[in-house]
Amino acid sequence: MGATVFVDGLARDLTVDQLQVLFEPFEPVRIITATHRNGHCLGFGFVMFSTAEQADLAIRALDGAEFMGRRLRVGTTI
């Protein structure tokens, strides 16, 4: 069964490709970032994984990590 994680603290100029590279080692299925009408990232997004185990690995590795000058908050969604 799959799992989705919430990612907060993303840079405004982040691209989905940059986020894909960050999560690539954990084999995400799909990445979605919230964007404003002007195309800038709103600072958060969601990453979907095919297994809960891959999601847990990503959370443990990336929660609190610095990325593009910002501290990430990565956790499970409700």
C-alpha cells in the first residue's frame, strides 16, 4: 500500500525537477508542489510513494535537512 508525505519549507523558486532529484533515492511515485498563480512555489508539496517503507525512509532522512537554503519539514499526511 502506498503512502504520501507532506513537505514544508520549500524555496519559492523550487522546481518539481529539483524536488524530484532530492527524493529520487527513495523512489517516489509522484511529486506535487503547491504553486501560486504566478508560478512560484508556495513552500509546500506532497510526495507519493508506492510503499510506506520508502516514505518512512524519506521522512527519517530528510526531515530537518537543509535544501536550497531552507530547513525542510517532512512528515506523514493525515
